[in-house]
Amino acid sequence: MEHVKAAIRTIPDYPKPGIMFRDVTTLLGDARAFRQAVDAMIAPHAGAKIDKVAGIEARGFILGGAIAHQLSIGFVPIRKKGKLPFATIGQSYELEYGTDEVEMHTDAVSAGERVLLVDDLIATGGTAEAAIKLLRRAGASVEGASFVVDLPELGGADRIRAMDVPVATLVAFEGH
Ligand code: AMP
């Protein structure tokens, strides 16, 4: 995964001082790194009989869309509150300051469907945890979660594993 890691750009102090922003747009723009990342996000879940990919806004749409296409299965967008046009269910989650909410269409998954959750990066795991709760409330079974980047110091991947969801991450960075 050295090529994948090298293709990710780091922007210090974005969007605020102290944050090292791991920018995957450079990875997405690199054909070899993009393909390698997509393949490696699928591989750990081989044999899991996945019915749908759920991607978290916004970079999870790009990676999740590519993964859904590769697996020839459907894609479900999990969006920030207020963006989806049809009837939705929502799940709020804690931020450092305040709360946020993710939403999904009520008919996006059917009961018993097996879903793979996808995003570019897992930090505290708050967003992914809310997405898993949402999918489970809709009756889906979350078979796994895949992320390009893990920030292990923030504990997100372990938090998701504690929900009985197998987690795959491709590269790790120190710090926040
Ligand atoms: P969390 O809910 O704390 O796991 O945050 C994960 C979400 O925030 C993902 O959608 C990431 O894209 C974004 N995010 C959090 N920290 C960073 C970071 N250091 N660089 C880039 N994106 C980040």
C-alpha cells in the first residue's frame, strides 16, 4: 500500500489549526492508486455475499460507487441532514462541539440486505457508527466497513469492531 499512501496529500492546519487533513483527491486522480485502493477495500470482504454498498458523503460516494460497480451491486448514499429528496430516516451523532446528523432514504435498503459501508477515512468513528445504526434500523446487516485511511490514535476502527462489524483500512497515519 506504499503507492496508495504516497498518493494521499497532507494539508496541515486544514480546516482548522492542529488538524492534518488527509486529502484523497490526489489518490483519486492517480489511476493506479485509485484502482489499487478500490481493489484492496473489497478484498478483505471476499466471500461475504454483499448485496449493497453504502457510502458516506462525500468522498465515500466516489470510492463506494467504484466498489459497487466492481461488485455489480447497488449503491446507497448516506448524506448529511437535509440533502436527500425522498422520505428519510436520520441518526444524530456527537461532534467535538455539538452534534451532526446523517440521513438515508427509507427505501434505500430492504430488511435482511447485506451491506458494506465505505468512507475515505475513519477518525473517531462517530460518522461510521451513526451510519451503521441507520442501516441496522432499516433492517440491513452490516457485513463490513472499508476505509482508505485509519487514524488509529482516535480509536474509530476499534469502536466499529466493537459493534461486531469487521473493519478494513489500507493505510494509517499518526496523529489527528
Ligand atoms: P469521524 O466521524 O471522526 O470518524 O470522522 C470521519 C469523517 O471526517 C470522514 O468522513 C472523513 O472524511 C472526515 N475526516 C476526519 N478527520 C479527517 C482528517 N484528518 N483528514 C481528512 N478527513 C477527515
